[in-house]
Amino acid sequence: MAENTQHFGLQKIYIKDISFESPQPEKYFTQVSQPKINLDLNTESKKLDENVHEVVLNITVTASLEEGDDASTMYLIELKQAGIFQLSGFSKDELHRMINCHCPNILFPYAREMISSMVERGGFPQLLLAPINFDALYEHHLQKLKQAEQSPVSDARH
């Protein structure tokens, strides 16, 4: 009787989409202010074949300076760092964890380097994103789902 063994393989890492915008860079090159960095991050995946999945790490970085009551955008980066992964022999829960934790952990260093390079090529000081614990983010997401399931739904109207 053959045992169902787990297999993980990385087939390809690539950039699916990339964008760098700086509406008025000359406005900021003479300032020594430290920008506020906002990072939005999510993942998406789709099954390409029986045991082949595309995982995409979507990252948006916005650097802005406070100017009175307004925030002025120095630059905006949107990156879709993708990879094709072969995953077989995993239970449904294990597969979900691999796609949402392990694969993004592999993709993030590539995305981090690309974002740093884009910022520097745009003429701005180097930006190094801090490492991200995708396992902790995933656990937090699972806890929120569990809490939502346990919360009583009230039909009472006020």
C-alpha cells in the first residue's frame, strides 16, 4: 500500500504587476522630513492544475508627508509578486496554511527587494520593509473567523 507523501515544489517566481507613482518628486527632494509609510498586504491564489497553485502577494506602499491638515503622497508602489507552487499530499487545512503562510514567506523577500529598488530608482532614500510573520497573520485571521462564528447573531431590531 503506497503512503500519501507530501510534496512541495517551487516552479517559478515572477512579477505579475508593478507600478511606481510619484506625483511631484521634485517637491520632496529638498526636504529632510521622514515620511509616514503605510503598507497594505494581502494574498490571493488560484489552482492552475491538479497540484499546481499560483500564489500572489499583493503589496501597496504609500509614503506621505503631513502638510497641515493634508497628507501629501511622496510615492505609491503597487506590486503583485507571484509564484507557481506544486503542492500535493496535504490535507485541506494543511494546503490552506501552505498557500497562506509558507508560499508568501517565500515570495516576500523578492517583493521586499523590488520595492527597495523601486524607491531608490525613484530618487528617494532606501526603504527596507520589516520582515512579516505570515504565520501570525494567518493565526489572527483564523481567530477572527472563529470569533465571528461564535458571536450570536441577533435578530432584535432597535
